[in-house]
Amino acid sequence: MEPVARVRAQTPETGSPTRIALRRLRRDPTALLCAGTVLFFVLVAVFAPLLAALAGQDPLTHHFELIDDGTSLPLVGMTPEHWFGVEPRLGRDLFARWAFGARPSLLVAAVATTVSTLVGVTVGLVAGFVGGRVDRVLSWLVDLVLSLPYLLFAIATPATLMAVVGLTPDDAEPSVVSEIRFYSLIIVLSTFGWAGLARLIRGEVLSLREREFIAAARVLGVPTRRVLTRELLPNLVAPIVVSVSMALPGYVVAEAGLTFLGVGLTEPTPSWGVTIASAVSAYESVPHYLWIPVLSVTALVLALSLLGDAVRDAFDPKTRR
Amino acid sequence: MKRWKRTVAVVAAAALGTAGCGVRTPPSATPQASAPSDIDIQTNSIDPDATGPAREVPGARQGGVLTVYGQNPPDTFDPTDIYFVDSNEIGKLLFRTPTQFDVRAGKPVLVPDLTDVGKVSDDKLTWTFTFKGGRYEDGNDIRVEDLAYAIKRSFAHDIYRNGPTYQLTYFKDGKKYKGPYRDGEDYAGVQTRGDKLIIKLDKPFADLPFYLSFPMFTPIPKASDSKQEYKNRPLATGPYRFESFTPGSELNLTRNPNWAPETDPVRHQYVDGWRFRWGADPVKTQKQVLASNGEDANAVDYANVDASVLAEATGARSAQLVKGDSPCSIGVQIDSRKVPLAVRRAIAKAYPYDQVRKASGLTDVSAERSSTILPPSVPGFARYTPVEDLDGTGTGDPEGARALLREADAEGFALSWYYDNQQPLTQQVSQVRADALEQAGFTVKPIGVSSAELRAKKSDYDAPVNMGQSPGGWCSDWPTGGSWFPVLFRTQSIGEGQSWGMLGEKKLDKKINKLAKLPAEESEEKWAALDEEIMKKYVFLPHYYDKTAIVAGSNVGGCEADPTMGMPFLPTMFLKK
């Protein structure tokens, strides 16, 4: 990769691994472009209400006057009032729905990544470092989770969760159902996401704990917790960052995919997956209805993935000479 | 004809939560693809003198195999058990019945088939049909006793659960007789004498000759009656017979050499065989048929055309779009037991017809706005000046409705209905309706239920809802008011689970009973007057008359709408080359 070559030509880098990595990232145009794209979507999500207000629209208001009586298709395309046009049948503003739709994607991905990373790292650290019976139990748990059928759980969890909170499909409002689906997405993605990372971290820890600096710390009587957080964790930053950078785009896709399949978010919550699912049938008549959310998901996932690649390269000691 | 709804997916009807009988299908391909803007009125005419052979269809030729695509496979071909539009239409190729419908200039005309169209006694309780003869596919002669046996067989409703049930209500001792398997063949309601088939009734049933066009009345020789097995290999009397049948996916028919064209005034035997294929994605098959590449030029798809396919059926291809009527009327009912008249008026005043229509994704091709109970395809239909606020159009008048509510001292009246909370479309439609009614000062509580439960919930008349119960639409069993009003608006309709508005008015019952006794020609106009009278009770918010539109391959000829089924009329179809 071009930037790496440039780095190589320079004098050996100094500073903590994180500092070095950041410095390298700043010099990587791909990484910067991707970071910019991700930042753009994050800002869109954060300021969705502002953006919608700027356009003078909101994601839930129907504009039936813009819908053709004979075909139920929109009468308008992209207009100064409706920047992305309106939805067929219901006439909801597509720009507002797009802006608000970025929220669940990013939120689900961010929360699921955070949770699965925290759990995965903790379990991996403990299992790898403590060893013995604890390791066996935790490893068994990891194997169990990895062997569970992910899709089946994704489909079953919303219903189970409804029952847990004491709701039947009979008395649940669509908005409540959608909220429950939101949490169930996070739960499912987090539940299935931590195990891989935990196994990875455990392996790293197993090799690290035999090193001299760990032995030294132990001999000096440093408490286990401190050994874990101060000695081991900093050496695990690279695998963790890599794992996160791969998990984020994966969860964005998973959210959109599960929603498209009908087990994710539901109406009336604006979400790209929901929009894509309903836009498929209207593709011939209103192509941009489908294209905008599809391109957005693609751009976001691509940017996150490439950014992840760059981050991994930046943290990789082998490219650091 | 409520049960027919399963036949074909009725997206729009389901969207309204109506799902009455969602028949949909299409018709008429001929070049007179004129503007089917308004649904034509079926003339309830009977032509007792029609004789075979059927008049030739212009341009028709022999040969070829026609492919028919459908979405949901019929679950039975036992003639006694058939109550779906698609299997009923296919039955027209297989089963000759005492009477049958011809389609003349788009209108159904009842004509003789195996018997004449019948004579009724002075007390209206005994019908006599004269048998004309015919042969089964195995070459054996049909006996008039076989006709009688088939009718008796239909009383074994515990075995043939899905079939129509008018005979249980109208025929003599219909409630007591349980069919030949349990009660033997000695049944007072159906007798034979020489070449006469005699049907005795408990109460007058003027529409009986129409009823006798159902596949249920096709002859079945007792010796061949394999009960539950019969549905997989029924004995044919029509121009085609089973070649092979794979339940759930495909059916192949081949020519029946023992069908005698000279005795059949309607059916033809133009193609060599039929291939019915079920289960493929309808949008996909419709696009194939429209493109008409290779074998698909010889195909039709009987599911109502999808909007995305419709957009492609322009220019030269528009001739492949076969449009026509269906016998259905769709809307939302209000429970008159729980909602007083003044409040019902307010609901109608506030009702967002336009928004609901758009949110349901209805198109002019699939649905014509309605303002009556009867659809235009029923003779006697009159497009009278719509009752105020029951015109199926408009965005609702919340202020006016609020005023009406205040007048009735019922502000905040609670309204509740079931909707399918697993389908985005039905959720959205329910929401649109709720918004409008809430704006008018109602307290609105839609109850979401799963798709699987929806039908049962809506059919429960004791459920805690006061709007939108089942049926949300109805289809003619035959084209007279007699298959509508007696079924839907009598007190007993509530007990039978097929009521619109849960009306329990003795006076109305009497009126309907009286009209039901009249011969079809005399009752036509009176049904229409009754239509308006019932509409004024504000128990039914009319949405649309179902219409049908299907695609036919470029090589398919003679494809016309069967307005009694809302399907393509199979007996006249042929391949152009």
C-alpha cells in the first residue's frame, strides 16, 4: 500500500502503538476518505431531526395529496420540498426517512459492537489468564455460543422478548413492537458477536502470559486485576481494534439484512432496511426509492470495511519498520 | 362466497383487513380491449334453449398445450369440496354439471348442461330437472342416479368440509340428512324418476338452477366414489380429464375422447392439453408470460397482475392484458349492536376513503371505487346516488364528524378493530384510518394480531371490537341478490358468522325472505332498492368493487373474463398457432 511505502522510507517511528497507528492513519488518504464517509453518516444520524427540519419535513407525516389516485404511485419526483421525493402509497418524505433511517443502523451497530467487544475481551482475558477450571467453563461457553444457529435465534428472540415483557402480539402497538425488535436486534447481535473475539483474545493472552514482563509483574505481587488491565490489555489493542473494525460493518449489514427479512425493525420506525424491503416491489416505478438506501448502506459498509483495513494495517507491527 | 378468498392472494383486500373473498382474476383478451372503465352488469338472463355444440370462437384452431400459472395450489379437486374460484374454473374443463354459465359479450348466461334449467312446482318447493345424457371419461353412460348420488354425497359435510352449504339450508331435511355414508341413500330431498332429477326443498330457493352449476353437482358413480381419495383422481365428464396430478404443484389435463361436443352448448376442446403450475413467484411468472418467450407465449397467469408488471404492459403488449370484472365487493363493516346509528354516521363522515385507498396501494386496474353493497356484476345493480358519506371517496371531514358526535353526545366514542400487525401494509392502513378517526374526536384502539390469528379473531363476533369484522368483502356465488342479502343481513347471519353490520331486525328479515322467494327476474330491482335501504343504516363503509386483470401469452386466444369467477374463462381458450 502506497502510504506504507512512504512510512518505510522514514526514520523508525516512535511512541506508543496507538500513537504510531494514528499518525500512519492520518497519512493514509483511503483511511481519511473512509473516515470522512463514516463521519458523514454519523452526523446525518445525529442531526437527523435538524436535517429533516431544514427540509421542512418529518419522517411520519403522510402526504396523500402527492399520491396518484389511480396507481398509488407518487406524483412528484425529487422536488425542493421533498428532496428525495415521497414514498409510494403513503407519501411520507423520503429524505426525512433516509436521515432518520441512518440512526438504527448506526446505533444497533455501535451498541452491539461495544457490548460484544466488552464481553468478548473480558471473557477472553479471564479465560486465558486464569486458566484451569474457569478457562474450561468459559471456553465451553464460547463453543456453545458459536454452535448456536444465529438466524433461528434472530427470528425467535423478538417473540420471546415480547413474552418476557408481558406483551402478546395482540396488545402490542406497532411502535412498541418496533422498539422491542430494536433491543432484540442488539441482544442477538451482541450475544453472537462476543464469542469469536473472546476466543481470539484468550489465545493471545495464553501466549502473552508466559512472557517475562507478566512473570515479573506477578513476582512483584501486582494484583491480578492490575496485571490484566495494565500489562495485558495494552498489548491486545491491535486485535481488539481489528475485531471492532470488522464487526461494525458486519452489524450494519446484519441490521439491514434482518430488517429486510422481516425480523428486524418494523414500521413505522424509519430504517434503511425497512425502506429497502418496501421499495423492492416499487422498483420499476420509483427506482430512487430503492437506490438511495441501498447505496447508503453500501457506502457505509464499504467505508467502515476499508477504514478497518487501514486501521489494521496501521496497528500491524509487521508493517512498522 | 367467502371461502373463495384463500384462492388467490388478495393483497388489497387483506390490506383493508377486509379479505372477503378475494377472488381475483381476469378476462378478456380479445382485441376489443375497450375501456373496461366501468364494470359491466351481468345480465341475469337464463337461456333455457341453448344447445350444443358451442358456437365457434372466431380464429380458434385445434392443438397445442396451454400452460396456466397460479400462485396457491388448490387443495382439492373433489367436486363436492370445491369452493374456490380457481378450482371451480378448472372444474369447468373437467366436470359437466346440471346447468352451467356461458359468457356472452362478457355477461354470464345460465344455460343447460347435463339437464335443462329446471321447472319449479306451484308451491315453489319441488324442482324438476330433465336429464339429457352424457358419458364419463371411461366411456360409461352417465345415469341420472349418479347426479342424485353426488348431491346426496354433498350432505356428508363432515367429510367434505369446504364445499358450499346452501343445500343444507334449503333442501328438504337438509339439516338432518348426513350423507349416503352415514344415513344411506334414502333421502327425501333428492329423487329420480325416469330421466327426471327431482329436488325437494324445505323452503323456496329461486336461485337453485344457478346453484346447480357448481362442480358439487357433477355426477359421481357410486362405484367410483373413493371418498377422501376421490380428490386426487376425479372422474371427468367434460372435454378434459386428469393426465397426472401432483398435489401442491402441478396438474396436467389431456383430451377426454368420450366428451361429446354436440351435447355441450358452452365448452370447447381446442387445445390438446393443459399444464397447471402452482407455487412460483407471481411477479416472475407474470413477467415471463408478458415477455412471451418460447413456451411462455402459450401461457396465462391467473393471479391478478402485479403493479410492477402492469407498468410494463404498454404498447403492443397491452393487448396481453386481459381485464374484466370479478363478482366481489369490498369494504369495512360497523357492528350495529355496539355502535349507535348517530355514531355510525359520524364514522362515515370522518372516514378517510382516499387515504385508505392510496395506502392500500389499490389501482384503477384492481379496484373500482364503490358506493353500494352489490357489485355492478350482479344483475339489478343500480348506481343510485350514494348515501351521504358512503360514496367511497373523499378525505373525510373531521369537523363535520365532530359536530355529529357532539350532537349524539358521544364525543370520544371508542372504536376498535383488528388488524394484521405482521404486515407493514396492514399496519399502515390501520394507522391511517386511526389517525383520521382520532382527528374527528373518536377514541381509537386498533388491536394488532398475528397473521395466523387474524381470520379467527375477525370472525369472532363476541370479540371486543366494533368495526371491521369478517367478512370484509363478499363475492356472488351466483349473479343475483339472493347470494348476498339473505346471507349477510338477516338476524341468523350473525349466528352463521357471515354478517355485515350484525343487523338483527325482524322487519328486515321478513323483507329479505320475501324477496328471496321471488324468481330472479322479478327480484332484481327489488334487491337494488334494498341495497340502498341497508346502506342508509350506515353499517358498511364501501371501499371498492374488485376488478381483475391478468396477463396472457402472445399466442393465447379466446381469453376472456369469467365474470362469475373473476378468472379467465378456460373453456373457450385456444392457441393461435
